[in-house]
Amino acid sequence: MDNREIEVLAPVGSHESLTAAIKAGCNSIYFGVEQLNMRARSSTNFTLEDLSNISQICGKHNVKTYLTINTVLYSHDISLMKSIVDRAKADGITAIIASDHAVMSYCKSIGMPLHISTQANVTNIETVEFYSAFANVMVLSRELSLRQVAEISREIERRQIKGPSGELVKLEVFAHGALCMAVSGKCYLSLHSNNASANRGACIQNCRKEYIVTDKEDGVELEIDNEYIMSAKDLCTIGFLDKIINSGVSILKIEGRGRAADYVDTVVRCYKEAIEAIQDGSYSAEKIESWTERLSTVYNRGFWDGYYLGRKMGEWNDSYGSKATEKKLFLGKGVKYYGKVKVGEFKMESHSLKKGDKILITGPNIGAYKTEVDEIRVDEVSVDTVEKGEVFSMKIDEIIRPSSKLYKIISS
């Protein structure tokens, strides 16, 4: 392995996940604003007014910021696109991620750094060379094998293909998270069935549902048994991350802008630890097993290794929703924080909580904070359990606010 810096790129769909990503040690984040991004429907997108604050927060932590404008654009979108790019440049956003040529052309005309989105289907060196006139980074198509990725990487070096920055073009690949059944996410099912274009960020996820097949001749119905035939398992590369890095990749993208802060926290931490282990020579089967176990605790549809190792077809789900080994029960919200003694006060809105329980607290200032309940106090008296409706306090190292949400973590 060479001395390349390997960047962990975290998904950010909310202020909670932004904080979680930074605290977990990400090198960069990607996020969307307004409606011109591929998670316009499924995540809590930011507004133009948030750009300056995001840039400042990330700048303090030396975290790069990538803004997605990666949908198909119609003529009436061009004015908004230019406004977003102008604002992003003015507010110090690191780069734009795009697949539409209109965005590429405009970014080049004003000197805004650009990354080519996976929706552009970069699958060969000639395409890399073409896009190098516009972009410093290429997000490769998700269908490539590691052998193909390595070949593209070697050719960039051999041909000395450089982007507008004057440096060799960098390669980015997806390392973890949901995979679309369609080629690099270019699916038309949602548009066909509900006039909601996945390519404009409005996917209703037809592929994640169960279906019944009807015989057109006699009307006999057959339920597709034990398989969600269009719903691929989630990608997980933690077990062969060394091979991915050795293929010449510089940026590892985690999918999940629609997922919660604890997902972002756990996945970023695991992949950061894995990269460090690869670099210091301690990457091992035992550590891989531990990381995989931790990754299994947060939202996932089961894991497979994607197409990197030469598979021709995805591994399909046999059930709906998450296969996480842990789940969260919402308990209540923060009331007040006593900084001198590091005690947080909460109001229980549902369920119960007792000493020894594992908890998760999320919030814009906290991100995702996990701990175990050591002591619970009600009216300054130590108790073993609190129930719905009670106000209680406990030791918390992080500052909680009324926006903080408290969850109990239990086995699924």
C-alpha cells in the first residue's frame, strides 16, 4: 500500500448525523440541499441557509464538504442549480457531486471543484479521461470488479490524467450501505408506477416490497416466496477493505443519507478503525469479525460484498426491512443539563428505563452518544427504574438539550 490518504466519506442527512459523522472521525461528508439531490424524498435535506454553517463546522474539524446536485435536471431547474452552486462556492463548500453535464459545465465556468457522480456510469479509462476536463474525482460505477477498478487506477497513473486542480484524478467507490437493483441507481420503476422519478430524488422504493405474480391465462396468483426478488442486500466491504484500497481507490463512500445518526456513527468508526489497522499491519480476521458484528447492530438489510469480487448478480433479501441485531426504543427527550456535575435531566414519554440498560442519545449537538445507565435519580433519590411520565436525572458526559432524544437499545 502506498502513502495515499484514504478518505472516509460519511453520509449526512440531518444535523444529528452531521455531528455524529464528525465525532466518529470522518474525513469528509456529502449532503444535499433543496430538491436537486438523489435523497430529496428520503432524508431531511438542508437549505441554502445551512451551507455557511455546515462549511464553518466542518472547517473547524478539517472535514471536507461535498454537496450533491446529482439528479436529472430539467430546463426549469437550471436557475436553481446555478444559485446552489454559486452559494456553495461563496460559502466555501469543498466540491459539488454531479452527473448532469449542465452542472459540470457551470462548475467549470466559475471554477467550482467537481466530482463525477456514480450516476454518470464511469466504467472505463476513456470516460475518466473525458471527464477529467471537468472533475478531480470520479465516483466509479458500482458494477465494476476490483480488477477493473485497479486497471483504471493504473491507467490514470500511466497516462498522467489530471483534473482541473492539476493533480492526478482520484477514484471514489461505495464501501458500505444500500445498493440499488438498477445500474448505478438509474431506476425507472418508481417513475413508471407512481410518476415519482428516482432519478430526481423521489424514489418510492418499489424494489423493497413483496410481490404476487398473476398467471395471465387463468388468473392464478403466486406469491414470490422467501425472496424480495428486486431488493439487494446492503454492501459491506469491511472484510476485504485491504483489497479495495490496494486497487488504487482514495475515497471510500458510505451510503445512507436517509439513515439515523447512530448508523452514521457506527459505520464511520468501523471503517476508520479498519483503515488504520490496514495501515499499521494489524488488520485481521478477528478484527473483521468484531467490526462486522458492530455493523450488524445498526440498520441493514443483510450484507454481501457487491460486485467487487466478480459476482454477476446481487444477493437478494428474504425479509422486509432491517436485519439489525439491535433496535431502538424511544423513551423521551432532554429537559435540562447541569454542566458542573455533568447530569442530564429527562422526561420519560414511553416505556421504562432501569439501571444497567444500554441507551442512545441523539441530537444536533451530540450526534449519537451511547452509554450504559449507571444510576437513576428521581427528586434526588436514587431509584432502580423509571416509568412513562416521570422526570429523572442521570450522569451524562455530553451536554443534552430539549432537542435531545433518548432511546433504549435492546436486542432485536
